[in-house]
Amino acid sequence: GNSVTQMEGPVTLSEEAFLTINCTYTATGYPSLFWYVQYPGEGLQLLLKATKADDKGSNKGFEATYRKETTSFHLEKGSVQVSDSAVYFCALCDLRGYNKLIFGAGTRLAVHP
Amino acid sequence: DTEVTQTPKHLVMGMTNKKSLKCEQHMGHRAMYWYKQKAKKPPELMFVYSYEKLSINESVPSRFSPECPNSSLLNLHLHALQPEDSALYLCASSQDPGAGQPQHFGDGTRLSIL
């Protein structure tokens, strides 16, 4: 079945450091891929998306590229800020099931000044 | 600011109480979802409504009863809950149920069962 695997956290970085959060997936067909972010006490916010192979999603300095050959969708940011501290979820959309989302376990990011 | 509005933000109830969670969206989305999220875990899907009809029930206990009165509203009726039901309950919506569209989430209702 469909599944998403994320690198385990927590990830602790200093401000302005480079961020990579790894995400790989197993799926039938070509699902849409998403990164969601959850700040403390809030719901999930869509950070970026990609709908087909080689698509690059980007938002707020974050980027991720849909790599079909490696079944990956790694999240990157060149220079993190304290305000980026949150939990990040990689997810795929099961096209057969009413846009049902399959989430990774989540990666907690802590950025220190 | 979120375009999916959930009320109340916090709810404390006893195991014999009956309460309801409410969710509203005015984006014209035709699919709506309920999730349960425990601390440090990803959201778990509970129900999916597509065009106001229940399309998916992920084997949720009957003490949780969803309702979709119209295309903008989604309710979750709660009765005789257990302490393990304490969690963050998230509502989401998506534009089209079958086109790979992203889901948009509300900020959730944090539920505590005494």
C-alpha cells in the first residue's frame, strides 16, 4: 500500500543554517505530494505541493522536488529562521480515495538564535 | 489566518456528556474531512464527506457521529467518550474530492475528556 517515510527528528539548527528534511514514498501510480507545517497550538498549513515528476514546489524559501526515480520529495531551505521552528509533515495524496492523505510521522525542527 | 474555521477551540467534557464540534468553510470546497491527532503524531483520518455524502468512515467508534448539513458545514457529534479520545480534532476541506487537490486545515478543537 501507499506509505511515506520521513527522517526522524528532532532536528536542531542554528539560525541561518541549511535545512534538509528527507521524505521518501511508496505509491501506486503518480500521487500528488505535499509538505505541511504545524506550528505549536495550530492546525496544519500547506507549505508546498507538487503534482507530477520533476515538479518543484516552493514557498517562503522552502523547496521540494518530486523525484520519481528515487521516490523522494525532500524539503530544503537555504537559511532557516527561529520562526521556522515547527513540525513538518510530508504527505501523499491517494488519488483513488477522495484525496485521502497518507502522512509521514512528522519531523520536529527547532531553530536557535 | 485559516479559511477553515473550527469551534470551539477548546472543550472539556465528562464521559456522559453530549457535545458537538463545528467546522465551516466558504471556499466552495466539495470534500470535507475529520481527523484526530494525538500529541507528537500525524493526523489520523476519521471521516470523509464528498458532495455532502459520507464517503469514508475509517472504522470510527459510534460514539463519534459526523453530520454534513450543507456544503459549507461539518459537525462532529460526541457522546459517551472515553479518556483516550482526548486529542486535537482537525477539520479540513479540499476543492475536488478526486483530483489530487491539497487539503486546507482548520486550527482544530482541543478536546479533553475527564
